[in-house]
Amino acid sequence: MSGREPTLDPADWEEFRGLARRMVDDMIDHLSSLPEQPAWQPPPERLRDSFSEPAPVEGVGEERVYRAFLQDILPYPNGNLHPRFYGWVQGNGTPLGMMADMLAAGMNPHMAGFNQAPALVEEEVLRWMVELMGFPAGAGGLLTGGGSVANMIGLAVARNDRAGFDVRAEGLQGGGPRLTLYASSETHGWVFKAAELLGLGRGACRPVPVGGDYRMDLAALAAMVAEDRTQGWRPICVVGNAGTVNTGATDDLAGIARFCRDEGLWFHVDGAYGALARWHPELRPIVAGLDEADSVAFDLHKWVYLPFTVACLLVRDDRTLGDSFASKAHYLATMERGVSAGGMRFADKSIELTREFKALKVWMNLKAYGVGAFAELIRRNVEQARYLAELVDREPALERLAPVPLNIVCFRYRSGGEGQDDRWNRVNEEVLLRLQESGAAVPSSTNLGGRFAIRCCFVNHRTRMADVERLVEAVVATGEAVAAELGARRASAAGN
Ligand SMILES: *Cc1c(COP(=O)(O)O)cnc(C)c1O
């Protein structure tokens, strides 16, 4: 045999070590200089060409591909790590989380289960989550890719547990009663995707109206459930929100819990980011009743600041999760000893078989900094939202468009008192785009009762109070400029 047999390990490990060290150095430079970088910059047109090559048959080598990353990819993210990014609900990641992901990928264990230390790490992390969310002994769960998946798995368990027949065996094609579920009209879009994928159909997902505080109207919920029962339908589940995407509203979770107990319904909470309010004693009352849910889904890659992706589903009775997904296959047989001892215990609770070692970044960050540090950052984000609301209320050129119960602020520029919502909608959309395109800040938007709102969500451990002040100044200055331009354009159009 002559020469080296092919492998993807480097031919020269020392040379690779040099490249790997540069990668770490470059990323640390990138992270430590974030505040001096623009919050976002549009990818230049030339990038389209860089990314339209045919599949590479011959390799260019590690060095060149890394240079392409530095030049064409690293400078053009969507901005979510930046201290002045307030858009949607996007996490930022921690430097330790970045390194933990590298360690996890380097170790690359198969997280279906198995007799291995990484599985013990995930189990320990899940026990911490049970404890921190106030769930009882016997509760359990799973780490997932995101809140959408965690919510969907929770809804699958709810469906299987409350359908009244064996959904796993019979599916929904046996002519049984129509199964319905209830969620406020402010609920995130995952609920429709999940209802569709679970075979319930989006029509089964009944939107419950909200009050002026954007919280579910419980009297309307009760009336809808009663009405649906008279139709011969079978209500199975109510989804409560801990922190809605639009305004940060939290439903009356204790009230929904009581209603579900009385009606024999499964109570699931979408706590994607809001459930984390429970980690700080001052904020805990906002999500009172969360610990009474049958299941709760929340992200660790939003308000626990960890790198994408990692979320968690907890169920009150861990067995219901296994009952929904466990399957027996000969090639996955469990032995008393050896590598397969302990079984495929995560795969048996999930739609996924091969899973990555997401638990490591959770475990390392919580152990390194302590839950208290995360709770304090969460509280500070709420303080930043309250501060922004205060500055908006004090500034005559700005108008707040919704209450601020948690960490989201919706407002708009509106100065002079003249003009219909149409005009202010155009002005504020332009203000938003200019803020983003100038790299000054990245809020996102929503529409509240026909009004275009600039929407800021605080889930960033890098944001400072001074950033909040700069944001207000930028919105006012940009608003003045845009309103004057649009006014002038209108005047000249009228003059023609
Ligand atoms: C982000 C979010 C989701 C979806 O979670 P992903 O991690 O993006 O899949 C669901 N509900 C709410 C309230 C959210 O903020």
C-alpha cells in the first residue's frame, strides 16, 4: 500500500492547529468589537455572484475557504448579536456558548441516548429546568431546536393524551369527533403550523379574542368551549401565552389552569421567552400559574442568551412524552450493559433520532455564571423596556401604542398631531428602514389596530441604558427628517 489513505482529518495537524487558532482569535475580535460595528449592513450586490457557483468538485483548501468566510460571510449577519439590535425576539449568544458549541461539535456525540456522559449532562440540565420552572417531581422534558418545535411536541402530547382514542394507532382518519384547541388571537404562528402538521387542521385552532391589554378574554374562552361542545366537537387543549410576540402580554395563566382543570383540558404554555421571567423573584408574579401547566415550551436561545439553537419542552408527567413518541426497532435494541445501556431515551421523547449535544452550552453557561446572573440580566432587560417606555412617554414627538408589561415596547413617531394613520404609517415605516439601513439600530415592526408600530424587544445581554437613549434620539431625528420630506413631497405634488 502506498501513500496516505483518504480521510478528512488534516494531513498536517500542526498546520491545522494554526488555522484553528486564527479562527478563534478572529471570532473573539469580532465579538469584542461589536459595539463599534454597525448594527446591520445590507449585503452588497456582488455577494450574489460569490454565492452562485456550481457545486465544487475540486476543493480549494481550508485556508481559502476560511478567507471566503471572513470576506463574504462574517461582515453580513442579520445583526442579532449587536447591542443596538431590538428586532423580533432574537437571542445573541455568549462567547462561552460559542466555545461550548465548538467543544460539542468536536466531541460530536450521538444524543439519541446511550450510555455516555453527554446524556447525563442533558438529564441534569432538564432537572434544572424542571426545578427553575417550578414543575413537580415526575416532570421531565427534552431539549429541542427551537420554541416552535418544543411547542409542537407539547401539542402532540396534548393531542394524544386528550383525544379520547389511540391517535398513535388510528390517526385522525377514523371518523372520531373533531378535536379543537384554543389560543388567544395574539398567539405566535407556530400554533397553526403545529395544528396542520398534527393533522388537526388550522380550523381546529380556535382564536380567542383579547382585551385592551392583549390578554386572552377568559369569558370568551369559556363560551367558545361550551359552544364547541354543543357542536359535538371535542376540545382538548388551551394554549396560554407567557409573553406574546407583539406586545409582551402574558395571559392569566392561573385562570386558564383552573379552567382547564374544571374542563378536563390540557394546559400548554408558550413561554418562548416570557417563561424566563420566572427566574427572577421580582418578575415571577407576571407569570404566576406557569407552574400549573401540563406542559411549557421555552427557548434557551432567546432570553437565556445562548447561541442558536436550543429550546426546552417540559411536561408535568414525563411518561406522557414517552407515550407519544417511543418506538421499538430491532436496530435500536437496548442492552443491559455496553454502549446502548439506558436506551434511546431522548429519541423516545422526540420526533428526532440523531440529535446534537445542545445540552453542553446550557450546562457550561449556567455552571460558569450561575442562574442568578441570568436572572439579573433578564430583570435588566425589563428595566430597559420600562426606561424606553418612559422616554417615549416624555417625548412629545413620540407616541406609545401598547402597554409594556414585560420587555417589548411598541411606539411611533407622531409630531404635529395632523394627518391620518395612513400618513404616520408611511412615515414610521420609512423611519424604521432608515434606522436599519444606516446601521444605527435594528428595531422591527408590527401593526396594532391599523397603526404601524416601531417595535423594540429587549433580550440582549449587550444592550446598555445609553443605547436606549440613543435609540430615542435617532427615532426623533429620523422622524423629523422623514416627516418633512414626505410633507414637502405632498406639498409639491399638490402645487403641480
Ligand atoms: C420566538 C417565539 C416562538 C418560536 O420559537 P423559535 O425558537 O423561533 O422556533 C414561539 N412563540 C413565541 C412567543 C416566540 O417569541
